[in-house]
Amino acid sequence: MSLLVSGAPPPSPELFRQWGDRVLWGALGTGLLVTLGLAWTTPNYLFFIPLVLVASTVFIALVRRPLLHLCVVLAGFVTIFNYDEGIQVSEILFGLYYLGYVTLWIVYRSVFQGQQLLRQPIDYLVAAYIVYATLTLALNPIFGGSLFKGINEWRAMLVLAFYFPIREAARDPRALRAILATFVFIALFVTFRNFMQYFFALQSVEALWEVIQNRHRTNERLVMMALLGSLVFFLYYARTKWMYALLLALSVTFTASIMIGRSRTVWLAIGLALAVVFMLANRRDRVRLLLFGTTGFALVLGVGLLLFDDLFLLVLSGLGERFASIGTANQSDISMINRFYEWRTTWGHILESPIVGHGFGVPYHFYNLIYSITEHKTYTHNAYLGVLYRHGFIGLLLAFAMLGGSFIRGVFLVRGLSGRLNRSTALTALASMAALALAATTEPLLLPTDGVFAVMVPMALLAGLGERGVDTQEPHP
């Protein structure tokens, strides 16, 4: 641990590279031998040989291009950002991959390069939260939890460790652009997937009522953050007509995705984030933002009319009813009332172990009013209560310090940073954190992979921008 926080003389990086090359080639040789053996005994596995060769070639190429490797790993999270029932094989394999990546990254930087990874208060808080949350995994068997579920939830929480490589990338303008482009790709991928699911559902008469009157949410936090980014970059970054047109197209696309998601919490969260942007903008930028938002919304309605045709008024009516129900949701919406019961049940279990919590993967019993069944759940639709339940007041205090400290740091950065890219990125991150803080009141943020990812990215970007100007021997990963 001392190597993380001090400048102790490191082992030679060349030694790490030599052993790394040996491990890679050894793994490739072993994999080919195993594949050949399977193909010899079971010809059905013969097609694995070219797949192993291609995957090995791509992997070796990525290892030799660290920035590209980081971007590919981050983009690869879209394979996990879904809500299919059960644990998928792809989730397990990719989970092992990204855990191996971030572990080796930390070891190489801290041990072989001798870098001081913990340099500012937020760094210490992120590390403390990861360490403490990991220690609470020991509570799983004490409270009769599922070890498999506990390890899976712990694996998702470790996405927070990507804070460190992204922070390093944000210190270099070229690497920062690559990270932002990767995030836009993720948001577009999620948006396209949501659109396809929505359009297919509209083709079914049986599913039509459910689509119009209810909602299907998938990774809306990421799309919300991308929408905020398109608005902020329109204000402070765009200077050419093609850039204005691109940001307008992105904002229209992301707005439509948010609308069909029908999440009232996300709608309110976006409103809070825009209020933050308004407070930090001057009068001219506020007018531009209003005009940009009005134009984008009008385009969304126009495109929706072309795509949905006769169904458009039905879709619009459903959206209007959903928006109008915001003020009365706590009295008439069964899903909202059900969450009140869920939170009350969670709070009762929190009081059983208020200091250290219950750890990962420990279920509690909750009677679901919607389906009239008793559920066995390890999460609750409130991130703050969820942290209290899993990690107690110690974990909640660390989480508040980590997130609150990052937000306060972001306010000063937005006011003090110069440069279009720096200011746009910092304001997007700051607005996103405000939106996520509100969204966390009805969502289990800091537990699912995409939720941890959404919280981690703005924190890492703000930390990296805060260190801009610090000399580094290798500014990007």
C-alpha cells in the first residue's frame, strides 16, 4: 500500500514487460494446445481455432496500445449493460477481463513505475470506499447471504476502480477526447438498442398497451449524461456548423431515447442538471441553451410523427399522462407506493446492523404490492438506503464524502478552468453528478454495473481535469 501513496523506488518496468510478454505468449500457446486437443477429440470444437487466433492477435495488439485498450474495455461494458434474467456467460467472462485489466494497471503504475496513485483527497476516498466495501463481503455468511450473489455484486462495485485509469487519461487532451468519444459510442449503442426494443414492441398489439402506458428502462442514466453533454458542448465547445449540426442530432436522438424510457425520475434529474448549468452560465448562454433545447424538442416531435404515423398521438398521449402524474405519483401510482413499502422494509433491516451493514448478497423479504408476492431481494430502489443496508453508516459516510467532495471540487473547476474542452467536460461531469444524485433516490445506484460506471466516470474526469498542468512522464494510460 505504501507504493500507492509514496515515491518508493520501483522495480524495472522492463522486467514487467518481459514477464508480461512471456505470460502472454505462454497463455497463447496453452490456449492453442487446449483448443487443438478439443478439436482432435471433438471435431465440433474445430471452429474455435481461428477464433482463438483472432482473439489472441487482437488482445496482443491492444496490450501494446494502452489508450486504445482502455477505450475498448470501457466500450465493452455495453455487453453487460442489459437486464437479462440471470448471470450471462458474457458477463462472467468480461467481468474477469476488466478485473484483470484494472488490477494489472494499478500494479504496473504503482509498483513498476512507482507512481503515486493516491494524490488528492478524492483519490483516498475512492480507495477507502472500495476497500471498506470489499471488507463487508465477509458479512455475507454471517447474515445468511448468497455467496455467489455477493461476489457478483462486489464485482460490479469494483468498476469504481476504473476511476484511476480514467483520471490519468483525463490529464491529457488527446486521451480525454478518446474517452469522451468512447462514452458517446456507449450512449449511442444503448440508445439504438432501446429504440429497436421499443419499435419491435409497438408491432405487437398485445404489447402495445404496455409500451404506451408503462415503460421499459435500460441504462437511461448513461443516455441522460450523454444528453447533458450534447447540450453543454453545444454551448461551450462547438464553433463550426458541422459541430453544431452533430450536437443537435445527438441531442435529438438522446432526448427521444429519454422520452420513450418514460422515467419520471430521469426527467426530473435532467431538469435539476439543467438548473445547475443555468446557474453557472451567463445570460447569453442561457438564451442559446433555451433556443437549442426548444429546437431540439421540436425536431423530436417532428421525427416522431414521421416514424410513428398514426401511433404518434397515442404515444404522445401516454407521455403526457406520465409527465402529468409526477405531482400525484406518491398518492396514486402503485409502483411509487410500492417503493415506499420497500424503503420502510429496508429501513427496518438497516436498524439490525446500522454501523457496518449486511454486506453484499444478503437478501431480505419484501411483500410486493404490484404482483402480490413476497420477494427475496438484495437491493432497494434507493441508492442511499442501499448503501446503508449493505455497508452501514460507515459506508454511507464514505460515499457521501466521495461524491460530495467531487461535486464541490467540480464547482470550483468549472469556474476556474480555461479552454473549451476542459470547461465543457467539467460542466458536463458536474451536471451529470447533480442528475445522478436525484436519480439515486429511486434507483439502486452504486450496485449495478452501469450505475457504478455512471457515477465513476464524472468523478474521474473531474479529478483528471483538476490535475491538468501537473507534469507526468506518461500522461495517458
